Amino acid sequence: MLDALKVVTIVIVGMLVGVEFSVAFVINRILGALPEDSNQLGRAHGGRMLGALMPFWYIGSLVLAAAWAVARWQHPGTGLVVTGAGLLVLSVVMSVLLLVPINNRSKTWTPENRPADWKEQSDRWDRYHYARVAVLIAAFTLLAAAALA
């Protein structure tokens, strides 16, 4: 049972990292190469679509990591799992405090109603997102290492 929990946790967190990495380094660069209106509309649509899915994915990843930590308490590698889960907590806190407020505004923007500083707000979201991706990669790495311990 513990082996299945490890695998499911690593797969779910790994897919989360992959999606968020793709947003940061592929999708946003594609959108950035589009004309201004298309860029902004694409980001708004992505914000609505992923904004609806990500809370479940982030919390689900955290619950799985926490369950793994509890299930293997006092076994080798538990510290790695706990630290990985702690980084997932940090990613959720970063999301709620830094990224979600910008996303909640930007997902409603159209070329007709967007604020004059929409690009600056999008750039700020991107910077916060890069930091969150780094935290997620670290969490995934620790969980993967714990599976080998």
C-alpha cells in the first residue's frame, strides 16, 4: 500500500510540476509572441481554465504527500517527505497570497476593459510563478529521493 501511495504521489506531483513548468517556459512564451490582444485573451482564458483546476491539484498533492509522511513515520527518508510536503505548503501559500489575486483580476480582462498596467501585472505574475515552479521542482525532487530511501 505504501508503495502505491509513493507512486501516486510522485506521479501527481510530477504532473503538476510539468504543467506549471510548461506554463512558465512554453505557454507564456507562445502567448507573448502573439499580438497584444491575443496574448492578453490567451492569458485570461488560461487563467480561467487552470485557475479552476489547480486548487484541487495543489491540495491533492499536499494531501498525498502528508499521507505518505504519516504512513512512513520513523522510516528512512521521512525527513525528505516532510520537507517535500512543507514545500508544497509553501507553494499553496505563495499561490493564495501572490498569484491568485493577480489571476482573479486578469482572468476577467478583455481588450476593452483591461487596465493600463495589465502587462506589468502579468509580468509580476510570471515572476511569482517562476519562484513557485522552483519550489515545486524542489518538492518533487525531495519526494522522488524519498521513494529511493
